[in-house]
Amino acid sequence: MMKYIITAIILGSFAISSVSSCKSGSEGKSSKSRKSDSIVLITSNAGGAGKTIEIEMIKGKSHNHPTFAIWIEDTGSSYIQTLFVTSAIGQGIFKYGDKSTGTWKPGEVRRPAALPYWSHKRGILSDNGSLVPTPRNRVPDAYSGATPEGSFKLLTKTDNLLKGKVKLLFEINQPWDFNEFWTNRLYPDDSEYRSSCQPAVVYSAIVDLDIAGSTVEMKLLGHSHYSGKSGELFTDLSTITSALYIADKVMITVK
């Protein structure tokens, strides 16, 4: 099983600590990230043949342990590959997923509303017939890891050497963030909606892989389907409030 490395970089100092782990269940892997004064460095797909790409996300005022996926497409919006997805979604195991014994334990949970734009773009059916990964059809460890507690930098590579312009996408969702529009009464018979509340929001940027050192900021595109029933992107953000501030800024740099 391939390991990934999380290195906590303390802003304003040169003190670096790293932790490497690999275990299934819960979030899949442990993270000893620091608190609000730190940026966590994540590496994924270190063995890829492509150029190194850095994605930096600075957390916003609404950030509270969201789940997210980062992937790459061609400029025609055709999916190429996942670069990173938080392991609860990527493995189908949530830390608080099983209460059958009376106490919460890690367990298999299906959350199609969590990151539906990514899962529909990826388009891989799991053993249960859904587009959401399960423990039997999990995203490989090289592309998934624990949810960072705050801001992070992801250093990643594409599987194959790509040239020219590509599109990077970032979908992020924070559960239980109801607002005046997205209330718990809006879709009372939809259990998937109730766990998602405000839908996931999606950011995008066009990056030229041939220009080393180039940096672009991701722009907000819209939000995903509220319960994950489709891969549609909705550009009207007038009903979205705190979900717009899970991330303050997302930057892409070609190394």
C-alpha cells in the first residue's frame, strides 16, 4: 500500500515536522497537522510521470473539516484523472459511520451529495451501482489522504506527461451548514440532502503546464447538485452563503 506524507510547515519559521502513515478506516490515514498558524503540505502521486503541480488552499472563515476533491481535465472539460480526494470519500469509510454497537465507530457510508461534480466527472461505478467509491472500489492511496485541519499545499503529479493548457478543478463541501434557503425542511424526504445542506462549491483554473513557475488563482464556477443525483453544475450562487467562505483562496503553480 502506497504511503503519502504530510508535512506541517509552520509559517514564519523553518521548523518542519513530518508524519507518514498508512491505515484503513476512519479517514484512512492520520494527520498531525498544526492549528490555525500552519499550512499542511500534502504529497500525492509522487511516482507520476507528469510535472509537479502545487495547489495551495488558504482556509476561509467558514472552514470546518470539509471534504474535497482536486482533479484535472483537458480544456474541453473531459476528465483526465483525480489528483487528490479526502479519504473518507475516496475510501468510502467515515470516522463516524457505524453506531450499531451503541458508540460511533468507523464504518462504510455512502455520501453521493458530498462531491457529486467530481464523482460524475470521474464516472466510475462502484460495486453498489453508485458513482461514490466504496471500500471494495476505493480510490488508490496514492491519490487520497486525511482531511487537512486547515490551509494546505498539495504537491502532486499527473500520471502521464501532459503538455500545454489543462483545466484543474476543486470541489469542496462542508456538511451540516444549513442557511436560510438550504434548511432542513427544504427536501424533507431526501436523506442525502440532509447530510450535505448547502451544496458543494466548485472552483476551476486553466493552467499552462509548459510554463514553469506560472501561478493562477482558481475562480468559483458554481455549486453541485444538492443531493448528488446528477453531475450538473449550477452557476447561480445567490442562495449560497457560508459555503462560499470555506476556502478563502486557491492558487495553482506549475513547478
